[in-house]
Amino acid sequence: MSTQPKLSEQEIIALLLKRDEKGFNYLYDNYAGAIYGIITKVVHLKEYADEIIQDVFVKIWKNIGQFDAEKGRLYTWMINLARNTAIDYIRSRGYQNEQKNQTIPEFVNDSEQYATVTNVDHIGMKNVLSQLKGEWRELIELAYFKGYTQQEIAERLDIPIGTIKTRTRNALIELKRLLKDYR
């Protein structure tokens, strides 16, 4: 059990802005599991997720000055950064070429090797998401946990893109309200 004192979001941000490693270490110790979980929802393979999480924390360290508390919470900013980094990674030419070079038996026979166990719910996100309407929850899960674009969601659900955009916006507004109540 950690004896590390609990830091507020403002204290963490202040430490990171001062380039204090204490802030970075606290951030990693307390948020790496959740961020890793988001990454593995998009990437699925542990070896890639391990590489991406390093990239994400480097981006957080280098780009903390771009964080705007007026637009949202630090956790939300980090999760979006992780999700976008993972999506960029799987869309990269190198990743796509590597996937083409994989033989099918590797994935079929060794599926246990590639399995990842993720527990991102220690922050209670499933509980918060369960309060959303079913159609909104599905959109959030597809977009933020599975890495689908709005166009891909529209095609998958056979719903017009405009409807997807409207529902996603409404879902995010409601999620924001729920998260404010959750604090």
C-alpha cells in the first residue's frame, strides 16, 4: 500500500508545469492503469500497448502547458491523449504493414499470449456510463474505448452521420453533467 499523500488535480498540474518529477511519478503511479486500459481497448496487443503508454506519458510531460482546466479535467485530457495516440498508432503505416505480415496461426493458436486483462474501472467509469441512455453509452464505448471514428460508427450502426454527431454531443453533455455530480 502506498503511503504517498493524495495530491489534488491542481497540485499535480502545478508540479508538472514546474517540471517536478514528483508530479510525474504521482501521475504515473495513480493513472497509468486507467490509461493503459484505454490503450488496450484500442490496440488489443500488450506489446504495442506497452510502447504506446510510454509515448502517452512523454506527451503528457512535454505538453502539460497545453492543458486547459477551463475545457475539462486533467484526467479527461489524458484519456483523450491516450486514445488519440493509440488510434494514430494503429492507423500508422508501420503498424498496418506489420499486421499484414502476421500469419494467421500466430493469432489463432497463441491468443492467450495476446490477451490483456484491463481494469480501468477503479475510477468508477462503468458506473457513470451505466447512467447514460443505452444508445448514448454505445456511442461513447465505440468512440472512446474502441477507437471508432464517427463515420465508422455511422456505418457500423447504419445511422446517418449527422445523427451520430448529435447523439455523441448529447451523450458528452450528459456525461459531463454526471461527472460533475460524481466529484
